[in-house]
Amino acid sequence: MTLAGKRVCVTGGAGFLGSCVAERLRQRGAEVFVPRRREYDLTTPSGIDRMFRDARPEVLFHLAAVVGGIGANRENPGRFFYENAIMGIQLIEAARLANVEKTIVAGTICSYPKFAPVPFREETLWDGYPEETNAPYGIAKKALLVQCQAYRRQYGMNAIFLMPVNLYGPRDNFDLHSSHVIPALIRKCIEARQNGLTELVCWGDGSPTREFLYVEDAAEAFVLAAERYDGEEPVNIGSGEEISIRDLVQKIAHLTGFSGQIVWDTGKPNGQPRRRLDVSRAWEKFGFRAQTSLDEGLRKTIRWYCEHTGALGTLGLVTSS
């Protein structure tokens, strides 16, 4: 598919991943429509109908989601299940009725079984129940994969399903109540330095591993998939590299200049024991491979956060090398 000249609607297009996708689509010459939640409540049929009337999309990227870290997932299991499921189900049905040429749906690696063999391969997606703290969110998203596949088989709908790993980068959510691990750690380390603290408390015991993908790389993956991939099978989107939370904390502490003690609160959950993706399908099907190393991405993210909070000058951080 050539995106130049296409009317493309990006739900979540004002958000973290969505804003990066929207920028890349415009660079490719697409006419991009970004629905704002205050104007279009996509959990309601009326909000979705109004969006489709106003956007008249030829291509739909469904990137909007209700998301958060372990704490947010534990506090909002019902909301995370309902809003993600109802929004996606209704949007995909509306796209079918509107004869949208192609629909690209963002899933999540939270859909994988808790003890999936590492690296996670797409074929093992149904081999067990997800990790409990984020299962409602993961299952809601997995239901959309089933819908995309069912609609392709019955109606010939061109819908593809991509499963990005944990994303990070500039414009991320740094709210400690709802953020994911990297932005939370960056903010905690910066504020610890600002406040002269000598220790930093982190959840769990540091043993779990995670894989991270820089948001600009993820955006490129979604656009490449829209251009080049038309299959019904889900596709992992990641870097293929794994790091323990303990090592991640040490790395962020070093990059932010925090030299205090790391204290592990083992009364808090670890989450899934390990996460690393097999990313070979993305390369084989549409030529995507991550370009940004974790160190480079962390430096860019720390610099962005410091510039937007005024910490860069006060702390004297050097994150360019």
C-alpha cells in the first residue's frame, strides 16, 4: 500500500506512540486525522460514528488504549478490560461497515502466557494464561486479534495485528501513579537528585527481565507494516534484546547521575518473570529491525524529560555521550 494521498485516521494519535506514527504518516504524504477524546469518546457508538463521518478514513490505525504499569493494572482491572475491549470491537466493526481499505490494530505482549518460553514466539500466544496483574488488559487486546482474523475470513477485511513490546522515549507518561518502568525510574532518579535523597525504592526484587523498544522505532514498524504486510497472523514488534530490571535501574541511575543506594521493596509484585520477543517475523514480513540501542534511547529520553522539567541545567546532566 502507498500511503501518500490516503486519508488515514489514527486513534490515540495525540498520545505517545500515536503522535510518532502520525508524524511518519505525514512524512509519507498521508492526510492524517487525529480524533481527540474530548470530542470523540471511542468507547461509545455515537463517538465512533461521528469520528468515521468526520475522518472518512481509507486507512485506520487503532492505537488508542487505556494502559499503565503494574500498579495501574492492579487498581483498574475492570476498566482496563472493558474500555480496551469495547473500544476495539466497535472500531473494527465500524471499519468493516465503512469499507476501510486497511486496519492496523495495536495489541500488546501482555497477552502472552505468564510462563511463555523465551523468546516469545507468536505461535505460543494461546499456550497459557497471561500474568495476573495485566491479564484483563492483555485478554481484551487478544480478543481484537480474534476479531481481525474472523473478519478477514468472513468478510475479506484487511486487518493486521501488531504486538509491540514495552515502549519508551520522549513524550512518554512520567506520572508515577500510572507510568511504566522506564519513565518512572527516570523521574524517581532525577527527583532523588534534586531532593538530595540517598536511596531509591524500587518494586520487586529486580530479577524480572524486560525488553524495550524506542518509540520512534515502533512508529516506523507500524507504518512499514501498513505499507507491506497483509497477513492474518500477529506480529511481534520489539528489539529482541533483554535486560533485568536490576540492571536497568543501575543503568538509569548512572545516566541520571544518581549515586545513592537502591532499595528493593520485595512486598511489591515483580510481574511477568521474563520478556523477550522473537522478532524474526517482523523482519521477514515487512523488513523491520530496531535501530536505536537502549543506551542511546535512554539518553534521548532523559534529555527530553530534563528539558521539559527544567532539570537539565540545575543538575548539570550530560546525556549526549
